[in-house]
Amino acid sequence: MSKVNAGWQPTVQIIAPATSSVNKGVITLSFKVNGLTADQYEPFWAVGNDQWNRMSTVNGMGTTDIDITNWNWNAEGTYVVSFIALKKENWQPIIQKKTITINRQTTSAPIIVSAPIIPTQLAVVPANEPTPSTNASADRLIASRATLFIDPESDAQVKAKAWVQSHPENSNGMNKLISQPLANWYGGWNQDVYSDVNRYVTNAANAGQVPVLVAYNIPHRDCGSYSAGGVRDQQAYASWISKVANGIGNRDAIVLLEPDALAAMDCLSKEAQAERIDMLRSSVATLKTLGGAKVYLDAGHPEWQSTDVMAARLKLAGLNEADGFSLNVSNFTSTEKNIAYGAELSRKTNNAHFVVDTSRNGNGSALNFEWCNPTGVKTGVNPTLSTGQNLVDAYLWVKAPGGSDGTCGAQQLGTAAPPAGEWWPQYALTILR
């Protein structure tokens, strides 16, 4: 694959339609990218900010034919069509928009509102048409005044209780941890993930509460860093996700899908990136099949990728079928910054909702943006489904305070950090104080 010419900023050049006024029927959309060859980008089109639709590459241009006969939900007959080139080297989107006016014959007959007929596998939701909420589950849970599940069997809860018994002199912070709902993480360490998920969700259902699960087992996880791992390949991952979904069944649950998988995928080859996108998109569909799971695709945090990049990746990974996206998992960025970033990202993803991990963001970003067991951090907003923010479905403690980021960072109360994922009581005390 040839490299991009140095110093040249690629631009999208719209080829068709040549005019902004078109007649009903089948029209051609076509564009090319000045500065990139056809093998350096993937072509897409969308109506407004909605679902992206893949185009064919013909003679070096992105091209597709669409039937606009029933595009009549907009009384003005005006639609903003986006032509999108997704750069393969870094998944950065290059977007050019064009306003198209569809000519209609005047008629006294009632207008039948219908979605456009699209000859692609992905449906388009018109930007100006009210759409069914993709957060019906969130609305139902909040409306029923549901509470998040406090699992007495979770690793952090069990170890915190043992610490209180053996260290009554500094039990205040630990008692706070014991009283809060925490997310349960699932990965290669679960020998029988179906049974483990089923038991956890059953206990939550019996308590009348909503469990929070984190699926964390995608191939090439964490780019081989401190949280490296994951199943061996795409087929194994599909099987594993199916077991997670079956363990949840049709019962209420919140699932955060693969923290960092989208935000950190720059470390992968373009083939592996495409494979990861396919895995996530298929996983969303699998988790939603039985109707109980409320699924949030992870979108990193505000100090990582731009909202343009994350919007592009989320759309390709099946956000339109999910319930929203998650932010700040295992990170420290303030709640205020996450809400601002999430709102901007929401505007670029058809008003998607989101959840925020507030387990360690009470002091905001760590010094020099240190990410591995930094000092000076504390817990943020307590976990809740009642956030007071229209777009924010929940504040969650996804990373248990005291959970290690890896064998790195400063010592805490004279002890060094254990491997990633292990609970570290001395670190928990510094955060909970």
C-alpha cells in the first residue's frame, strides 16, 4: 500500500450527483479522495449524522446507487448527505457534506412516510425523523427506580470485608467500598463463563437489582501491555460472547463491551482492525438477541481520541444496535469533562446515550496524565442510575477502587503494585480516603 504524500491534506471530491437538485428514483452517489489512492481508504455515505453505509470502489472512486423515491419525511425535500472516506492507516474520517433537494410532484394525496430503500446491508435512519429510543432498557430501569447490584461475592467486596475484620483501625474507607455496587469483569480467568455470568445475574435478579458486567476477552487485548490477553481468534471470541449472552438471558443487565478495544486499536494492522470491528459488531448483535442486556460499546476517555475518530469507530462497530457507549473505564478524567466529551460524541452518533466510570475520577486527571496506579486520585460520584443528565444513563464504579493497573506506578503505603486486575488494599485505602 502506497504512503500518503507528505504535506498533503486529503480532501473528498464529490463526483455525483453533480447538482443539488435531483428527481425521484435511483440516483448515483460517487466521490474520490484527492491525496489518497483507492487502497488507502474505505468509502461510506450517510444521511446527516446517521448510520454509515459502505460503498463499492469502482475505478478508484466510492460509488453506490440508491433509490430516493420514498425520501419524503422531510417536508422541505432537503437532505444533507455525507460522503465519508475512512483512512485505513489510522481510521480517521474525511467527510464532505452536500445538501440535496429532491423534486416532488404536487399531490393532494397523503404523503406516506417511509425509510429510504437502500441496496446495502446497513439501514439508514433519516436525521430529521423521530426514531425509537435505543435506550428503552435504560428508560425502563430508571423509571422503575432500579438500583445497581451490590455483589457480596465480588473479589473486592470479599477482600474489603476481610480487611475490615483484620484492620478495624482504618475500616472507614473500606466500609464505603463495601456499601457501593461494583462492576464484575469477565475474561479468560473464568473457567466456565456461562455459569459465572448466570450465577451473578441470577443473584442480582433475586435481589431486585441491576448487575453491571464488563466483557474483556477480545483477541490482542491491551496491545500486549499490562492487561494483555484475550481469546485466540475471532471464532473463539464469538463463542465466548455467546456464552456471556446466554448467561444473562432475558434478565436486566448492563454490559460494557471491551474497554479500550476501539480507542486503542491503532496498534493493530489494518486487517486486525477490520477484524476487531467485525467482532464488536457481531458481539453487540449477540448480546442484544435475548433482550435482557443493555450494551455499551467502550469509547475510551476525553483525553485519548477525538470525537470524530471515536464516532467513526463506534458506528462501524454497531453502535446503532447498542444502547450507547461507555467512557472513562479505569481512567481518571473528571465527570464534567466526560459529560462534555460524551455530549459532543453523542451529537455525532445520532444522540447516543452513555455511561461514565467515576470510580477514580474525584480529583480529575492524574499528574502528567499518569495512567498506571497514580497517586493523588480519589473516588468520584457514587454509582447510580439517576444521573440528572439526559444523555448519561449511569455513573458506575467499573474499576473497583484499589484494582491494580499493573505492576507499575508508585508504591502505596509501602507496598508495590500487584499484576493488573488484582485488588490492592493499600491502594484502595489511599483512593477511598
